[in-house]
Amino acid sequence: MSVVKRLYLAGAAALVIAAILLYTLAWPAWQQQLTQQESERLAQLVANARPAAPQNRLNPQRMLADLNWLAHPDRQGRKPGTDGGIAARNWLAQQFADIGLQSAGTDGYLQPFSVAEHFVFSRWIAGKSATVPAAENAANVLGLLPGTNPALKPIVLTAHYDHLGSHDGELFAGADDNASGVATLLELARYFRQQPIAHPLLFVALDAEEGGLQGAVALFEHQLLQPEQLAFNVNMDMLSRDTNQLLFAVGSYQQPWLTPLLQTLQQQSSVKIIAGHDRPWYQAGNTQDWTLSSDHGVFFQQQVPFIYFGVADHEDYHSVRDTADKVDTDFYLQVSETILSFIQALDQHLNQG
Ligand SMILES: [Zn+2]
């Protein structure tokens, strides 16, 4: 072996050792530093939030009645294609009709589709997760409310109505996840029917979110929606309880123009709004990134601008204890009022832009 070759080998070995050292020593330290920075940023947002007085444009009795209906044991946890899931979507289509929304599915208000076999995660189901078999008869529910300016593209409001069903005789009611988001979706439809904004609003109750966002995928896969024909997606998933009374807004990292909008929103909101959980690992270290955590992720992948409103995972998340009696009524109502204010501000902002 020549001297030059030996030098090359030694150099290569040194590089490999340096890379290993960098990976085992510097990388975790770097990630830890980023995580620390991000949690300090979020803590500062919490500390600086100045909640405003509560608002009361929405009807709390009606919202809670809808939430209770969806989370009732008779709905059997609303697993896609089951009797409970089918009852829920037929009821939702009837609600859309009663409110006066135009049908916007492929079969009236419904967009039937089939779900592929998938996994759902739960710490509380035996084996820590469950395989959900493929099902033929899932369906999204879509209703359109025209705006005052017919030239504008619709803002799409989404909330998934499916949940985990039952496992080993135990019922997963899914009150917070996501009867809460759907009940808000319905009440917002009633409100905007009376007080229309410039943009058309497309109300979508999605099926098969749990384990793969398959309802949102079906919207685009079967070309019911074209990404370039949509103005924006507002996704609501888990709105009704949070130990720290925080409402998370995900998407201002991808759409920085949302930041001033959220700052103004905070001045009108009686809950604390935290913009975060949307930064990648090279910005936020080990802080969870929720960009793909619910149906808004599919809109993001389709390059439709989005925001996701929701609470942090709580101890009853995906457990049999996520029941309607755990709902924090005042917090839930004010979260819904905040989302209403956001949609109005978004409507004005997009109209000016
Ligand atoms: Zn959910």
C-alpha cells in the first residue's frame, strides 16, 4: 500500500470518527438547545397573552346538545362504516339541509368512499394500538354556503366526525376528539347563514381521520375539490378542554402572514392563543410538529393555505374517558367564538389581498 493511499485511508477513518462523534455528542445538544428555545418562545406567548372579555354570538345550548348527540353511546364511537358512523353522517346531512346549506357532495351532501386497512394509536387499547379493517361505506359530508362576493374562492371549514368505535366491549365516545369540532362546525354554519361573509364557506364533516386522514385524502383523490380552487382551510380538531386553557393555532410558520392576524385575534379572544407546533426539527428540536397531525395536513400537502385550531393531547386522549361530561363548557364556547372571529378576520384579509 502506498503512503498516499495510507494517508487517504487514515483521513477517511478520521472523517467517519468525527461524524460519529458529531452525531452522538453535538446533535443531541443542538436539538436540546432548539427544544429549549422553542419552549421559551411558547412560554413567552402564554405569558404575554392578554385575554379579552367573553363573547356570546354562538348558542351554547345548541352546541352542547349537538356534541352530546355525537358522543352518545348510541353512536358507538362513530367508527367509519359502522351503524354509529352511518347514523352520525346521515344526521349531519340532515343538519346541513335544515341550516340551509347547499349540498356539495357527490351523492347529495355525502361523498361516499372506501377506507383502506389502517392502524389507530391509543395507549388505552390493548396492545397500544388497533388494526382497523378496510371498510366500503365511509362518507364525508359537504355543504356550501354562498358568500356575498360570488367571484371569491371558498374557505373550507373541516372537522372530522369519526372516532375509534369500540374495542373489547369498551366504547370510545370521542367527545373532545372530535364531537367538539363538529358541533362548532354546525353552529358556525348557523351563524354565517344569518351573517354571511364575502367568501363562500364550504362546511366539511370528514370521515376516517383517525389512522390516516383518509377522508381528507378522498376529497382530492376523487377530484371533488381542486386545490387551486380553494382559498384556505380552517381545520378544527379537539376544542373542548385543556388543563392550561390554551388554544393552539398551527400554521403561522408555513404562512407567516397569519401572525399579525393571530395577534389581533388575541385582543378579541378570551382564551390564550398559542401559535406553534408547526416548526420543523431544525427550528424547534424535539418540540412536536402538528403540521400533519389532522386533516389540515392533507390541505398543506395540496398547497392549500391552512390553519389548525386544537388543544394539546390530554390524559383522556384516545381513551374511553373522552366523554361529554368532561367538556369544559366555558372554555369550549370561547374557543368557538375565537374561531368565528378568526374566520371573519381571514375573510377581510383575503379580500383585501
Ligand atoms: Zn381528532
